[in-house]
Amino acid sequence: MSGDTQKQAGQLETKIVAAIDATTDATALEAVRVGSLGKKGSVSALLKTLGGMSAEERQLNGPLFNALRDKIAEAIAAKKTELDAAALNARLAEETMDMTLPVDSDPQFEGRIHPVSQVMEELSAIFADMGFDVAEGPDIESQFYNFSALNIPEAHPARQMHDTFYLKAEEDGDALVLRTHTSPVQVRTMQQGQAEKSGPPFRFIAPGRTYRCDSDQTHTPMFHQIEGLVVDESTHMGHLKHTLETFLAAFFELDDIAIRFRPSYFPFTEPSMEIDMQCHRDGERLVVGSGDEWMEIGGSGMVNPHVLRHAGIDADKYQGFAFGMGIDRLAMLKYGAPDLRAFFEADLRWLKHYGFLPIDVPGLAAGLSNKTLANINKAT
């Protein structure tokens, strides 16, 4: 009986090993595994016969059947490894790539971020790291917020129709305007802060679209501005100059930058100064940072007490500074665009050249270079 059992186990092993060797894919190998080691498999059936044997037979046949099971399992595992390797090699041979071919275009990289949008994100990232909030306001403004609250008198040229877009008057009200600057956001934000009992101090920027009746190589009817405002009990012009130098050095990615103030007049600041930045010419292009020329880039000054009072702030206790400049012009200077009108012509060829990939959205973790971050950290 024992010899017959051993012969039967040997024949079964030979049969199963031959079946394993004959398999050519994972599906066939799995069928052999189930047919031998599965619940109703041939090896499993042989193991079940141990229950009907005597103690002496079990002692003799038990190790034999278990060894058979282990040999079959090892043979199946080895064959699986062999088949997996063959499948991987076949796939590698089939999926070879010619690295000299051009990269297939990906739809997500077809679009471009407009330089103005890119610069607005850069400005927000830089000023946020300097402790400024970002405030917003409506494009359609009342004359109070656009003019009166900013100490612009009735007879000021800025109120004339040749400079301002007027909209149809509301019933029993003054005509609304398309805002000519983002300065109305300053008054609105300060008023809101007073109403919510959350300020001063105030420290925020207000980037956005503005509108004026003007159109040439460096002016468009719709353009973008950024205004900045700081109001507290001790702010002075030294803080204003330091803020502008820090911002401009970070934006243009320079270690240092020279600016100067020229006396000027704005109704909403007193004293008022034009901001000039040192530059030089490289052919037709202006390059900022050094040289013997100066270029005007914006206006600034200490906030006029009348503006603070319009916002409900005690002008005898608080003071502050404000500045403003054109975002489009900053984009032209940084990225070398020669004509402002091209920014708004919707020319895809222009946008492909000057635009940015969607993954190039600037931020403090990525998008601003290490050199820019070093400038910010050094100044603050």
C-alpha cells in the first residue's frame, strides 16, 4: 500500500510539473494552480486521504504529500516569475521610445497665462510676504468714491468727460463712472475696517482694472493699476521709500535698486511725489537697475488728512502713505514688450511668445526665483 501511494504521488508530481512547464501565460498557470492546489485540486484531494489512513500510514505518507504540495507551489512560483519577466521584456521591447522625436503636445500646456495676470500674481506674492493684504472694489464707481472722497474738487480736469467714462445717471442720483484709478478701493476698505472695528492700522494693496479716455502706444482705454496704502500712528516717508525699494528689487530680481522722489501734486496725498527708477538703454529697450537715466514709474505721497476723514479715521491721530503704478507698464519693463496696445489685441502669436504656462503661476514656494526670495527676506 505504501509503495503504491508513493508511486501515485510521484506520477502526480511528474504530471503537474509537466503541465506547469507547458504553460505560456499567467492564465494557463493559474488554471494549473487551481487544478492541483485549489480546494478541489488533485494534490489537495491526495492530502484529504490522510484522514482515512492508520496512524502508521499517516506518519509515512503525511511528509510525502506535504513535500509534494511544497514542490508544486515552488514550481508554480518559479514559473510565474519566469512568465512575468518575459511579459515585462516583451512590453519593454514593444514600447520603445525614440527620444529624438518631438514631444507630443499636451492640451494643458496649449493655453498661456497673460503677462498682466502673471504680474498681478507676482505683485500679490511679493506684497503678501511684506505683510500686505489684497483688497478689491467695483469697476463701476460713484463719483463720491472715485473723486470726492479722494479730495478731487468739482472743477478738477480728471472729472471732465475727455478723461473719464461716465455712465447713465441713476434716478435721482449722480452719474456713475468707470473708475479711473484703484484709489477708491482705499476709501472703501478703510470705511469697512472702521465699520467692523478692525482698523487702523491698515496695510493693503489694491490691484485691478481701471479706465480712462486715452489711447496711444503707452496708453489704453482700459489698463491695470496697483495701489498701496499703509495707515498707522507712526508711518513716515522713510517707510514709503523703503517699501518701494524692497518691492521693486524683488519684482525685477535685483540685489539693489535706486529710486528717487520728485515733488508733484495729487489731491489725495500731501506731500506728493513722482517715483523715478534708475535705468539705462540697451538698444531700444530700457533696462532697470543701473545707468544714468531715470524713468517715472508711478506716484506716491503721504495720505491727505481729508481722505482719512472721509473714511472716518481720526487724521490727528493717524497718518499713512500711498503709492500707485501701472501694472501693464511693469509687465512691459520686466518682460520686454515694446507696445502696450499689443497687450489687449488678443493675438495668439503674441500670447504664445509673451505668455506663461499654467504651471508657472508664481508663489513663494515656486515661481519666484531664489534670488527674488533672498531680496524679500533681506529687506524685511
